[in-house]
Amino acid sequence: MSNTVDDKIKTFDTRTDANVPIESPLAYTYRRSGAPAPDKNSKAVLHERPFLGHLTLRGGAIVLDEALRSVLDMSLPAEPQSLLFDASGERSVQWISPDEWLLIVPGGEEFELENRLREALGDAHFAITNVGGGQTVVDLEGEAASELLMKSVIYDVHPQHFPVGKGVTTVFAKASVILRRPSETRWELVVRRSFADYVYRWLLDAGAEYGIGVQR
């Protein structure tokens, strides 16, 4: 019985071949709450980047770093609360906790990547979890982006305290988000699917004084 169960686990494939229509976590929200287009007066612009590949990596830093280097030619962040991108800027890895990192890659890469990482890790003690179905990324840009975040999160986002390359898990209004700063002008919010509608409507309301627009 145990051998049969083991075999099923080893051959289980989370990537279905069925033609199932998908919508972004904000698809319904756009229809219900609207999506005002940015204009020349917009000091904050919101843009969702759905369907990316999100993998949570857990285990020893040394073995995970070696596997990531061999598979993606990327290193784990060396400092707590830090964020690294590859040369293309399309793939990132973020320190979440002492033994946990979030790897985000272009959508569709995550399935093969997970298998390659598992092969590279061999018998090491680790866990890789595909969490892409439960998260989305919302970009926030514009001269008032930092000020808008100051109204929304409990973490200090002043540039002196939150430099480029930093990422933290924090409270956004009454929800939780992973807040990242990949560049001087852009912030990223990694949002759980169940909180996406709430976070979006909060940003529209809190950003109204800045003429917030939504890029689609």
C-alpha cells in the first residue's frame, strides 16, 4: 500500500493539460470597481502582473544556494530582508525568514524549474512549494507611490529606511502583503489572491487624491 502511495506522489503533475480558462485575481474587481486609466495628472499608477511563477523554498541556505546557482545562475540573498534579480530582471529571489525564500519567475517556467531544483538538491533536507495560484503581484509607480504606501502599511517606507533591493512582509491596512522595492521608482506588492480585491479597492480610495490610475 505504501509503495503504491509513494509511486502516485512521485508521478503527480500539478500542471494540467486540460484547457481551463483562467482569470487574474483582479479580473472581477476591474469589472465591479472599475479601472481608471492614468492621465497626465496621475501621481501614482497601479499595474497587476498576474500568472507569474511563485515558488517558496525552504531548507539550508548553503544547499539551496548551490542548487539555485546551478539551475538559474542566481544566488540567495546574503542579507535578511533583501531581494535579488537576475540579469534580465525577470526572475527574483527574496529572503523571507531564516530558512525561507520566495522565488518569482515568468509564468510557465515554475513547473520545470521546480523539477530541476529538486534534482539538483537530491537527498538534501528541503521543501519547494508552488504558491503561484494563491498570489499575484501588484506594481505601484509614480512620484506619490511612497506617500500612498505611508498611508497603507505599518512598515516605515521612507527611502532612508527602505532602500532599493529591500523586501519585507508587513501589514497593509488589515491585510498582509510582501512589500518589495526593486527600483527607485517602482514598488511591488505580493498579495494573496483572497486579499487582492481588498488591496486594490484600498489603493483606489487612498490614491484618489493623487489621481491614481490603473494600467492594464
